[in-house]
Amino acid sequence: MSRDSTVIQLRQPDAIDDPLTEVAREGARRMLATVLIAEADAFVAVWKDVKLPDGRDRVVRHGHGPERAIQTGVGPVAVRRAKVRDRGKVGAVEKIRFTSSILPKWARRTRSLDALLPILYLRGISTGDFQEALSALLGKDAPNLSPAVITRLTAEWQTDYEAWQKRDLSARRYVYVWADGVYLQARMEPQADCMLVLIGATPEGKKELVGFQTGVRESAQSWLELLVDVKRRGLEIAPDLAVGDGALGFWKAIEEVFPSTRHQRCWVHKTANVLNKVALSVQVNMKADLREIYGAPTRAAAEAAIDVFADKYGAKYDKAVVCLTKDREALLAFFDFPAEHWDHLRTSNPIESVFATVRHRTVRTKGSLSQRTARLMVFKLVSAAAKTWRRLKGENQLPKVVRGVKFQNGVEVIERPANHAA
């Protein structure tokens, strides 16, 4: 429209006037431009002592690239990439190249938005609804979030997933692992997919996603395939302890692949299983009694609490007592590990909490996700969540577990040398 035009633009009904967002977006643009220039200047400063034969600087600033819009949490922000030039002769020496760590060459969205997309998908937003759902936040007709872009993203996620499944694990060591299966009913298929998930704790206390694939939760064969695969890719050292639900075929599989790994049954699952054997009127008191067992300060106290439980409920609720006592050893294995780790080892919560979103997504999953897409969405969700996982408490105790130091009731056993008579 020319400057002499007398046409007045009328406000559209769906337009949102938000001066605060516009100010934030302009501030973000200016700040990003300043930071990109500062990053380029810092790179040039590193090479300031490298000169051409005539004494001029070899590496210099070289203007800016074309303007492009980056989709951010405050909407599209126009930026221009700062360029750096190496004036050395081509072929004589290796070219010095500058790559921005803040603004990669082909970036079109911030990484936080890339993490947001699979989460929104799992929450029930289909590809065609992304722009409408995000228009209030990112502006109308937000670039780089069209259905075609989302479709291309799923192809990229498939590539990421396949590369992740082939990664080398020979340099990895996991002190503890947690295993669980999460069901997803995709579209209207008669059978639900089960996502088999294995999370491990490194000697530094960091939790990582170790294995993830589709299978049958109760099937030992499905878990065996997963464990054999991670071992084939280099995970030779067996975890010291595995935590999981008692109903899993996982236990038979890990016994075959990593026979030295000890078993710890999840107390959250066990409590639910025991309470399911009794009436609601009994569950409140029984739950408190179960808490006395896994909250005991020593193994002996826990053993005594189990005996009290059996005497108290054995006559009327023998099924509940059998459900508890048949896994006595696996339920109390955590006493032989540092007390600082007990909160982590008594439950498979590291997996449960991550998949809380997935478990609640039932209706929309049936309507909008194929099984393949569901798997990719879950993988991306876990990958994004892994970046914010908290480290284990008492991480200074983990190297001791790796060295094989013995613990009794959560306390390190210090072996004193025998005194010899002179």
C-alpha cells in the first residue's frame, strides 16, 4: 500500500491487541542482535593474532546474513546472522569457519518450541490445530508451525529415534535401573501398544533414558529383546540393582542377561496390589501398616513389621498377606544400599512421573495418533523431560556402590583390620 493511500485498515475481529507482547518481542529482537554480534566479535578476537602476509587480520567481521524470522515463545522475532570471513587463500590453509552456537545456520524455531510440540501432540492437539492453538501466544499465522512443518518434524523425530536406538553404550555404566511398561491405545486398534522403558542412574547421579521400544509388558521375550539390544551395543557391566513392578516379565529377562543384578520390587505397585485384595474399609489401616514396613529404619525392623502384618491380617485376608510375603526379599533389597538412595529405590516413580501425561491421554490418542506416531511422540517427550531430571540424592555414595562397598541398613560397613598380638 502506497503512502498516499486513503484506505484505512479496520481491526479484524480475531485480532489481539497486546502492546506488552510487542514490546517484549522488540526487546528480544534487539537483545538477540546484540548477542549475535558479540558472539561473532569474540570469535574474531580469538584469531586476532593470526595475520595475512601483508599484516592484515586474517579473520574479520563480514556483515550480516539475510533477515529471517525465528519462532520463539513470544512469537516470531526477526534476526540477521552475523557473518565472519576468513581472508586466507583457499587451498593454502584450512579455512577458519564460524558457526553460531546461539543461532544455528538453519534454525527456524527455538529449542523450547521443538520440545513443546510433542507435548502438545500428546495433550491432544492434532497437527492441523497447532497454529490455531498457539496463535494467541505466538501471533496469527505463526511461521514454521504449519501442518506441513509438523509432518516434516515427525520424519525428523523418526530419524532421531533410529539414531538413538543405534547409539554406542560401551562407555556407559548404570548403577541402578528402573523398568516399567506404559500402555498407549492408538486410534481404534484392538490391542494397546506397550512402551517398554528403561531408565538408568550413572555413577555421577544423573538419570538417563537407557532403552525404549514397543513390546508386551508382561512378556519376558519383549524385555529380553530390549536388554539384549542394549548389551549388544556395549552395556557390558551389569547394574547393581533393578527396580520395577512385580508383574513384569522384566525380571526373568534381566536374570538371563544380567544375572548379577539384584531385584527391588516397587513399593507403590506392591501397596496397590496388596490393597486390591481387601475391602475399602480395611485399606486405610492396612496402608498405614505397609508404610511401617518400607519406612522401617533397619531390615530387622522391616522383617518384624512384616511378621506383625501377617499375624494381624492372615486369618481374614490371607490373599493380601501372601501377595506381600512372597516377595519379601525383593521388597527389602534397598536396605543393602546407601540410605540416601532409599527414596529412589523403593519405587519406579522416575518412570511413573514422566509418563503421567501419557497415561491421561486416552480419548484423543485413539482419535489422532497412529501407533508409530505415538511411539515417536513418547520418545520426544521423554527426551525433553530428561533434560530436567533431578540427580539422585547422595550422589557421593554412588562411587562406593560401584567399587563394591558393602552397606548394611543404609550405612557403609567399615571392615577393621584384625589386631595381631606381638
